[in-house]
Amino acid sequence: MKIFQLATSYPASETDATAPFVRSMAYALADMGHSVVLHVPLHPAAIGNVQRYLGPTKGYVDVSWIRYTPNKSLNTIGHGRSLQGDQKLNPTVLLAVPLYVIASLIRGYILIKLWKPDVIQAHWVVVPGVIAAMLSFLTGTPLIINLHGSDIFLAKKSRMIGALARFGFRRAAAVSACSPYLRDSAVQMGARNVHVIPHGADPLRFPAKTRYDENPRIILSLGRLVQKKGLDVLLRAAPRILGEIPDVEIWIAGDGPELQRLKTMAGQSNESMRKRLKFLGSVAWTNVPALLRQATVFVVPSIRDGSGNEDGLPTTILEAMASGLPIVASDIAGVSLVVKDGINGLLVPPGDVTALGNAVNRILSDNNLKLSMGSAGRESVENNFSWIHSARLHLELINYAVWS
């Protein structure tokens, strides 16, 4: 199968932690013997970086970086640059999008005519899904769309962006969403044949830990530091956690617009607590497995932010589960698809400081519970939430699109 993919974000290097799920899905398809060519807007760090992956079979992944503007200030498509705090558009995007669309249409049309892919697969309906819909119409190539989160949020807030999303959905033979919320939102916008397919993790890349007797014990949260991640909830729960459980540290890994505000919050704690709150900054993708193995429990305190945006399904949860970590997470978006309360983690109401602190303390104080939840999480990833499993479900949609 030849699969032509469009995405606005893709890791610019092996260490880049931006949208690794796009790469992981493409690699899983290649491992199954399929050929994938990706068109992604150029990121400065990707200049001269030709990425090609050969699967164990004859499958492969080729990444083509699209130059769409000679002006660096307009280089704002994807890689977390399109949105300010995941809440509103960066104003320069309005100038960059037409250039990106034109470049993508020209390059995409030429590739489709020469390579003759079986299907077009778009990551995000805005903007890749719209471009993919145009290419599908022009070439007659079937289309499927994958939904990951913030594009639906923008489509629901803006009449113009919503109209573009509806155009993409009308052309798509099938749509996948990583959470029920995204599925329902897509259906409201006219999408058909919409299926919930969670993201995955690679059990080989994230080997499971087997010991939980660390000293100090580490509470870890990892991700882009934006409001919807709810890290302020974790900091407000810190006095309860650190006050009741000795020899515990809270590590917050990642970068983003919320970093300084969170550091200010932490700085208002007493000296003893400040020493046990650590901000690690951005973590290279290649270092994430080792970081997870240092942790004792993984915390995802996501919320719906002030603009109404929420996560789809953070892949960090699945990576932590693969690493054998018990999870404490907000019961929001697609989280409950993978975190089963009382089995591989504990679910708490979004924004509930007391519930979050109690859940973390419950796991930290019970070594048998840590072991059983960590083992259950690892088993769940191996059996149901690996990238190969996700790729197989997407292939069912691709086959439907090709043969319908």
C-alpha cells in the first residue's frame, strides 16, 4: 500500500519531541510493509535533514520538508508555532497559510501524479485535511483524516475555520479520532464514518521498570506546558502530597508558555517544598524512556482551559504505561480509554486539587499497588495500545477508503 500523508508537525530530528505520534504511526505502517511519504512544512532545524526510515520489510517512510516562505518571520506553520498557548492563532499564521497551501498543493499534486498513492492520509483536519481534500478532489485519490486535538477546537470557535473543516470532512471517506470528544465534534461538523482510535506507544522503546523502592520517590509530569495540561493543579496539590509522604520529589518536564507562571507559583512555597519541586525544561525525545524509568508515578492533571480547549489523548500517558508506571490522571477527553480506574491508575475529576493529591498519595504509600498498576499498564500497551495495533486499525479505514 502506498500512503501519502500530510501533517503540520513532525519531529525535526531524532531528539525532537514535537508530534512524535505522527512519526510513530508512519513507522508502524512501514514495519507492516507499507510505503509512506510525508509532506510537512519546513522547520528550521530540519534544513539539510533528510529523514528516511526502512522497515524490517520492504516498507519505508520518506519525509519531504516543504519550503513555503523565504521570510523566517512567516515560518509559523506547525511545531507549536501556529497557536499561542494552544488557545488562539498566532497572527502571522494568517499570512503564512496561503503560502503553505499553495506550496503543498503544487508539491502534492506532482507527487500523486508520479507516485500514484493508494490513499491520502491527513493528520489534523485544519490545515492538512483541507489541502488533502483539494488533492483528493483534483486527483480522485481517496482520503482519510486523523484528528488529534487543537484543530477541532479552532474549527468550533471560528466560522471560517469551521467551514474549511466541514469541506475536509465532506471529502473524507473515513475519519479517526483519538478521543470520544473529538469523534463527537467531528460528527457535529458533518464527518461520516468516524472511529475512535487511540494513540499508541512502542513497548520496545519504553522498557518497563520492575522496582519501585526509589529514594527519593519521583512524581513526574511531562508535556508541553500550556494551560490545558493543568500543571497548576499539581502544584496546588503539592503541599498535601509532600506534607504527608516523606522522600518525594515532584518533577515537571517540558517547556511552553506556562513555564514562568508555574515557576512563580512554586517560588511562593516554603523553602523545604521548593527544594522538592523541580523543573527539568525541555527533554530530548531520546531521553524520555530513561526519564520515565526514574519516575515512581506519572501524573496528568489535564483540564479544559479558559478557552474551552482540552487534550485529545496525550501519548505520554501510553509511554508511561509502557514503562510500567502507575498513572494518576484527570478523567477528561480520551484518557479513560487507556487509564482504567483502580487497575492501571487512578482517575480524578479535572481541576480537583484534593482528589489529585489523595490519589497520588494512595499510590505512593502502597508498593503492591504501584507494582500491580504498573504491570497492568504495561500489559495493556502490549496487548491493545501499541503503535502496531493503532496502525492496524487505521489500515482498516484505509482499506475501506480505497475499496469503497
